[in-house]
Amino acid sequence: MKKYLIAIDLDGTLLKDWETVSDSTIEYLNKIQEQGHKIVLATGRPFRSSEKFYDLLNLNTPLINYNGGLVTSKNDPNFEGYSLTVDKDSVLDIFEKNREFIHNAFGEVRDDIYLLEDTEEIQPLIHNFNGAKVIVGEFSDNLVEPTNGFIIIANKGEGQFIESYVEKHYNDKVLFRNWGNEYRFIIELFSPQTNKGNALKYVSEYLGFEPDDIIAFGDAHNDIEMLNFAGTSVGMKNAQDCIFEHADQVTEYKNHEDGVIKHLQKLLNIK
């Protein structure tokens, strides 16, 4: 039986909701690992809020966080991970020059959180799990390192001014991703090398898998490079429209209907 490396996004893909992976999903993914398949989680989340799912699935593979900005392996001492960052001075410049358009913001250095204002509305975004260190206040005073990512919550209707500034002054040096849809006011800054496709290539080479032996599942624009790298790319039924042109296949069921494992049951012919 052919063995696959299966790369899976978390939110909107593997998880039923913000914090839940179904028991049937856990059982099935553990079962196929016992038969020799490997599973890699690839998420925009930080390590601190994805470790729980990594442990539930009994993984020993590397973990891809920050959309490929941080790749580590807590269970493999031989794996050499990496961390990609955005230059601190660039982050501070983009923030200060566009402050009039910014409602709140935070940067992340590994699992530490640098937060402008600690408000109730920001809590769902900062993933404050596992006793993460949260440093609140002015970035010019507190931010002393480059960040794996920097999230700007723009004033409603003013995000385009920040995007224009980054395009004009940091073309190809700092990239931005607008979260889109109801989150169009959220802008994420990241390094040009940061994407799930690059991270999956690095991990797959370490684990000894060719692209043709990789199945990838995703639902959003930050999954596109990963889907393009994988030999078999699967978009979720509930995916953003931009995903479907990059997906070889689409699941019959949505994320909250165990769409990933129902699709894998057909692909692998393992019930």
C-alpha cells in the first residue's frame, strides 16, 4: 500500500469550530498513522494554540505554524526547524506611519505576544493559550525583536491605506495578506519567504516524500501555495472561492461535517 504525507490546515478544514476536533476525526487519523501514513498540521495559528490538536492526534511530525513562518518538531530532536521573521524596524515604520488608520495591532515572536491594547474584542485573535507571555503597550518601547507575523486591525474602511503604504514602500520586502470577507479590516504582515508551500516542501524532504505522495487539504487563500505543491490538492466544500481553481478535488462535506476524514476514506480506501 502506498504511503502518503497528508498535510491539513486547522481552521475551516480539520476543526469543526474554533476549538473542536471530532472524536471520529481523531480516531481515523490515528488509525491511518498506524498503517504508515504521515500527517502534518499546517496552520496560520501559533504553536501555543495548535499544540493541543497535535497532541490529540499523537503526531511525531514537524508542525507548521504562522503559515510557514515557524516550523518545529517537539517530538523529533533530529529535526532542524526554522523561524522566518519580519524586520522589526519595518514593522515599526509601517505601524507608526499608518497609526491614524489603525484600531489595534499585535506582533508575535515565537509564542510571545506584543499587543498594543488589551481589549475584550482582541482576545479571540491573539490565541492566548498555554501561558503565553503578553506584553502590552507601545511597540516602540516593547518590541525588541523581529516578528514571525504582525497583525493590524484597521479602522473599518481604512485598511486600503495601510496596504497601499506597504506596496509602495516595502514592495517584495514585506508582504501583506488581507483576511478578506467579514475580516477585510485585518491585515497580516509577513516575510516574502513565508508560506505553507515552502514549509511543506521543507518538511516533506526531511520525511522523504515526493510531491506526488502528498495530499493537502485547505480552505483559504493562505493554503494556496500548499495546495499547489501537493500532488493531490483538496479544497474543502466550505472553502473560499479562490481555493477551487487550485484544488484537484473538493470534499463532499464541510469542515463541521468531518469533511477531511470522509474524503480520506475514499482516497485511501480505508474505512
